[in-house]
Amino acid sequence: MRAGRLRIPADNMKLLSSTCVEEIILQAGTIKPAVMVIDSIQTIFSSSLQSAPGSVSQVRESTAMLVRFAKQSNVAIVLVGHVTKEGQLAGPRVLEHMVDTVLYFEGDASTRYRVIRAVKNRFGAVNELGIFAMTDEGLKPVSNPSAIFLAQHDQPVSGSVIMVSREGTRPFLVEIQALVSECHGGQPRRLSVGLESNRLAMLIAILQRHGSVPLFDQDVFINAVGGVRIAETAADLAILLAILSSYRDRPLERHSLVFGEVGLSGEIRPVPNGEERLREASKHGFRTAIIPQANMPKSGMFENLKLIPVSHLADTLDTL
């Protein structure tokens, strides 16, 4: 029924309703599949053990038998595992050590986009990212992920800054939104969605110290559009300029983007793969880029982009 709904030819697809690992391996050895999916590993048990399915000993022994079978028969095996409310793999952590690759399937239930993130990969990079859209016919790959993380504004709006993030080998554009409002309570709030809260507090302190922007009586809210999570420090400068734009209620000019790491002394540090980020921005029609001085490319590389190099936060504010 599922294959019919997803319009997948099911002629070469076999379904086995069994949770005994010995029976699964026996059947798989007879059929010799190219790919075998175990859903889920926490329900599989070995008859040689007395413990209940899902226990540490059962998961470890069942996984070991399946890994041994995969290496002997050259069958690719996908083990589906449950996750906890915190998003971590449920059960024993030894499961992650026994397999070759650990992939996390992430996504907000309110959106149709899903992300596959490699946490461990014995045969490739661990920071690769796959972005998919959930449709009536299953998951479809998103060829242009930058488009889903950019909100479309008819007019420039304050508190909105575009940055170029990078996951693995894939650069994509993300909109950083900030809202600064006067605090009417005792303690001003610092809230971030998709960005690290501790780093937000540090960046606000840098802006107050080196930018002379008083935010001690202001609530600050930061959001990465599209539900994406940004862990890299290249978003520092974009966050600061989004906060300043909202605080002054003055938008940045359209078709401009920002990236750069900000140090505690206010210096703008370079970020890796600057030219790839600029190439992605140029491809999407951006005309102005505020970048670290050390990330300036060779002359003539991006003739359609006006590059503004900055080396300190004070220089950036003067430029703006």
C-alpha cells in the first residue's frame, strides 16, 4: 500500500514480519537483498538471550549479528532507531560505535522540510547535510535549499539580515531575524531559536562594549528562518547587525548579505570557505557583501558583487 501511494515499483521489494534476528538473517541469506532495512533495532531480539527486546544486551547482540552478516554477505543494512525527546539515540550508546554511519533525521513537524545530518561517517564527511521536502509521494530532494530559508519581503524590513551558512560542502543562504523591544520587567530576556543562546548573550555584550549600543534594558529575540539550526560562528556579524537594525529601526539595503566571526575584542575574524559563500550569494543575485578583511578574494573574481571588507566592529558600524 505504501509503495503504491509513493508510486514505487514494488516487484523487487520483500517484506518480512519478524523480530527474531536469527530468522531475519536466515531469510536474508536466502533472498540475498541489495539493501535491508531493520525497523526498528529496538524491537529486534536474539533467541539466545533471555532479556527483553530493547535492552542493552539484546540491542548489542542483535546489532553485532547484523553487522557480521552485512560484512560477510556484502549487504547494505539500514538500522532504524528510536530517539529520545532530546533528539538523542534511545538506548545504549554502544549502538553508534558498532555501525559505520550514524544519520539523524531531523525536522519540525510544522514544516514540510526534513534534514538528514551525518553525525558519524566512517567512509565520508560527518558534516554533510541533506535537505528534503515531504510531499504526498514521499521525500523529494531540495535542489536549491537557499530558497526555503529566505523569507520574501516586498520592502526592506528592519531586523532582517541575510548570511551564507555552510554545512559540509553545501553553502546556503539563511535569513537571521532579530527583534529588540523595551523590557518592562526586571530582567531583560535573551531568546534565540536555531542559534546558541550562550553565544547570543556574548554577542550582545560585545555590541554594548565595542559598538556603544545600550541593550541592558532591551529584550532581544533572534530567529533563524526556516527552522534551520546554525552552529558555526560565521553567523556572529549577521546576528549583531540584525540586532542593531531592529534597535535603530533601520533596515539594511536590499540584496546585501553579511558573514564573519566576531571576537571578544570586537575584531572581525575570517571564516572558512569565504569564496564559496560569495559564489552562492552571487548566484542568487546579491549585490553587496560585508565580509571579514581576511576573506577578501582576488580582484576580479566577483565583479557583480560590491565587497565591503571590515576588520573591527566599529569599522562595520561606521560603514553602515
